[in-house]
Amino acid sequence: MADSLTIIDNRTDKRYEVPIEHGTIKAMDLRQIKVSDGDFGLMSYDPSFGNTACCKSQITFIDGEKGILLHRGYPIEQLAEKSTFLETAYLLIYGELPSGEQMDDFVSQITRHTMVHENIKKLMDGFHYDAHPMGILLGTVGALSTFYPDAKNIMDPEARQRQIIRLIAKMPTLAAYAYRHSRGLPYAYPDNSLSFTGNFLSMLFRVTEPTYYPHPVLERALDVLFVLHADHEQNCSGNAMRSVGSSHVDPFSAVAAAIAALYGPLHGGANEAVLRMLKEIGSVDKVAAHIKRVKTGEVRLMGFGHRVYKNYDPRAKVIKRLAEEVFEVTGTNPLLEVALELERIALQDEYFVARKLYPNIDFYTGLIYEAMKFPMDMFPVLFAIPRTAGWVAQWEEMLLDPEQKIARPRQIYLGQQRRDYYPMAKRQSQ
């Protein structure tokens, strides 16, 4: 076969032809490679899925070497410049950009589902006053599964669509409530006369005014940030969504699992780590010293490098321009000069160039969020709101894929072989 891989097992001198499709081989095709008939068969070992495809997807494409990110074929740069978050969400879920009528209907559905049950507020009141907003979001999203019994009907297309709409619509409300709870403020109900991001900013920052009108530049900036964070194919939280969803649990529970994955500092907490690093550096004249500490392995250079991208993260380019627009409204963040100098040195220094450490999406987002008066503990929450669109798109694609089954990875067992139990009195002390 032309599109095949020839494997010669040196243990047995047997030869195997394994088909190649889309640049991959099926892991199960390795099971035929055995030393004896009673042998389990060959497995592949890939901790953290560094070179294993868990699905076939049509949603998001990444070429990390070239710095390319496409949603359903559309470059992220074009979507950030010309689209809106809700239009991008529609694209991710349904596969095509909407017509005017389709967009109006989608926005209308989202708008009608922004309210949450009053009992959710009672649940939220049970959290300690200093509870992390991400923990509150995790708990309340999971709780939503008990409010919508039809969410369990995941194979009913209409029921499935209702949950997709509910999740996208209610996530900003829950996020805003979590913020206000942590600040000891009364909850502000949604204002459905505003845009998706405008309503979110209103629920966050409205005090006594009848209607809160966010600054249009900041409203648009947040919408662009939401577009940039909407999906990123099989990352930790996306994989969690698919893996937990493969058990056929309701989507609220699966999204709660994805939020838990995003809660981790290696995933959703990266922009907070960048901000802490910049504050630790403090001023431009101390950047060179920090770079030296990075090279000696004393500290890490946060906001540079990516698990997938070995080039400039295309989202980072958009955010850098966006930061300038935000700072014209809010005033320049004093840490911006530190960030610019850090980026300048890192992009020229052979140490970082050789290791392909380029700025990623997290490098500038923390500065923008801080300029917009978001506390650091809200950063991962701001990540979760738009990523919900990507999660539900990945979830539905997984459900409709006939090749998918419940996720069940294999392991390499290195523990004790079978042994007999001894009463405690007969055991030797270890």
C-alpha cells in the first residue's frame, strides 16, 4: 500500500502493513503486533497526549510552526477584526457564518436566556465571602444540571440546542454574580437592551444608575478578547469536555469539568502569572536582570512559549494592538513598558529564539484586564465565558461522531504482580 507504514518487529521478524490516513495511524492497528498468541498486543505510550489525536474535528485548525489559527477555515485575525463573539460562537457551533436572519434569531435566543433561577443566588450566598470566583462558577454551572432535567436528553437535537443556548447565555450572568459576591455587592440582573459584552460589564460594575453604559472601546475590546479565547482545539479543558461528555452526562456537568481544568494555573491561570512576573520585575531597568535569571533556570519567563505554537501566537499580535486602544481610554498601565522591553529582548536574544519562545496570548491579556479594573482572580473566569462556545461545539461534535465511545485510556502497569494477603500479625515491618 502506498499510504501505509511498514513495521518490522525485531522480536519476531514479522512484518506488518499499517494504513496511514490523514497523516496518522490508528493506535488499535498496533494491537496486532504480538510476540505470542496470548500477548495483549503493542500499545503506544504518550503521556499528556503530546503526539496522539483523540478525535477527528472540523472546528479549529492550528499550525503551531507557522503560527496559524483557523476557526472553521476563517483566520483568527479576520474574525477578531471583523466579527463579534456571538457570530464567532455561531460559526464554531454550526459550521458556517450566519445570515442576517440567522444571526438575529441566535442573538435573540441568547438574550432571552440570560437570567438564572433565583435559587442559584441562594446557592452562591453559601460560598465564603473570599471564595475564588472560579470556584463559585464551577459550582454553580454544575448545579444548573439539576434545574434543567431535559439536559440529560443529549441525543435529542432540540434539547441539545436548548442547553447550548442556555450555557452561552447564562455564563456571563454566573460570572458576574460570582464577582459581585466576592466583593460583597448586590447582584445586578441582566440588561437585555445591551450587547453580550455590554450586558456582562453592566452586571459587573453597575451600582445605582438605572442603566449602565460601558465605554464603547472597552466593550469592543472585551468582545475581541472573547473572540480570541473562543476555542483552541484539543487543549486541557477542551479534552476534559470531550472526555467527561463521552460518558453521556448532561452538558452542564461536562462544562463544570472543563471549568475545573481551566481553573488550573497551567491552563487558565497563565495570564495572572504574567502579571505577577511583571510586577515582580517592577521597572524597565530591571528587565535585563530578570532575563539573566531566566537563562540560569532560576525563574521562568511567563507569557512566552506555548505547548502548540513554535512561532508568534497569532492571537498575541491582535492583543498587542488591542492593548494600545484600551490604554488610550484607561491610561497606560505602568507595567506596559516593562512588557515591551521584555518582549524586545526576548525576540532578539538567541537563547529564546533558538528555543522558539515567542509571546503567547497570555502575555498582554493580564495588562488589559487590569486596566479594565478586573481583579486577578477574575482572569480565568473571563477565559471561561467565551471558551464555553468552543466547549459546547466540541461536545456536540463528539456526540455526533460515530467513532467515539466513552473515553477509557490504557495504562502501563509497573506495580506488584499478584500476591497473597497476610494478616497484620504475620507481616514484616517495611
